[in-house]
Amino acid sequence: MPQELLALIDKPWLLIAVLAAGAVLGMGIERSVETSRRAERRAYWQKRKARTKQIATRGNVLAFKRRAGQTDTKGREDVAADQLRAVMSARFTACALLNAPERRLLGVLENCLAEQAPGWRCMAQVNLGEILRSADKDAYFAINSKRVDLLIVDGEYKPLHAVEFQGTGHHLGAETAARDATKREALRRAGIGYVEVASGDTPADVRAIVTKLVRQAGETASA
């Protein structure tokens, strides 16, 4: 056994002091490493946040210029490049276009339309920006990214009626209610019907809705 260790054993107070000093030193090193790691993580997220903000700012500036009638090809290229880099560094997974209740509703609607209005079809998750137009840019931007669950179209794919599935708790929130009201009003102003189907409605209820819509279309055509 080394003489240094024997000396420490002979002097317990000295051994305790050495052990305490080692513990303090170890804790200091551990804290230093953790502080360094925390600083690295903070710097990473700050950089990422700044990059995200930069992308959003570029997009907002570009949207403003579009509203003002200005063109900025370089700006569009920068935004597109930022979006491409963001996509290339992310992971994506595929998900179903409709949930189970919406799929069942779509099936019922398709069967009803095939029986009562063969020229009509039903589309799923339609973006309002694809079926509505407005000279008011602010109004158009307000509905551009909003969607309807299902959309009944005629043989020329002109929109006739939007069908929204209202699941349990759908209206629990002012934001949801305001969003639905915005969609409903925009569709009404474009002459497109708006129908809500509740989670408790039966296939017979849906059939009655389709029957009513077909009858109204016939009355309008013959008027």
C-alpha cells in the first residue's frame, strides 16, 4: 500500500478532507459540463427560432408585396429555397385524408348521389381557395387555407354544397365557431350551399338531406 494512502488512513480527518475536496471538484466539473451543454442547446434553439422567424418574415413581406401589386422573383426564390431546406431536414409520415366517421359519411353520400343525382359527385377535404375567388385580397386570404370536409359538385365539377361533419364537441370553442361562420358566409356569398351533418345522424337522415338538396336543385332549374 502506498505510503501516501497509509498516511491518510492514519489521519482520518485528512482523508475526509481529501474526499470532500474530490467530491466538490467532481460536482464542479459536472456542473460545468451541464452548463456547457445547456448553453449549446439554448444556442441551437435560438438559431432555429431565428431561422423560422426569418422564413416567416420573408413570407409576410412577399404576401404584402403581392397585395401591393409588386413582384419580387428573388424574394419568392428565397422563400422557396428556405421551404425546401426545411422539408429536407424534416421527417414526414402519411395519414388518412378522412377519419372513420367522415369516411362513413362519404360512403353514404356517394351511394345517395348515385341513386338520386347520378351526375353529382362528392369530393373530400376541399380547400376553399380552390373553389372561391374574390377581388378583396384580405377576404380571400381569410378563407384561402380553410377547407370543407366534403363538397358536392355537379357533372362539370362546379361546387354545389359543402358538407361539414360535426363530431362530438365540435363547437366547444369560440375560435372553431368563428372559423365555421367564416366558411359558411363565404360559401353563401358565392351561392354554394352549406350543410352540417351531426355525429348522431343516421344514414336515413343523410339520405333525407340529399333528397332535399336534389329537389331544391330541380325547383331552381325549372323556375
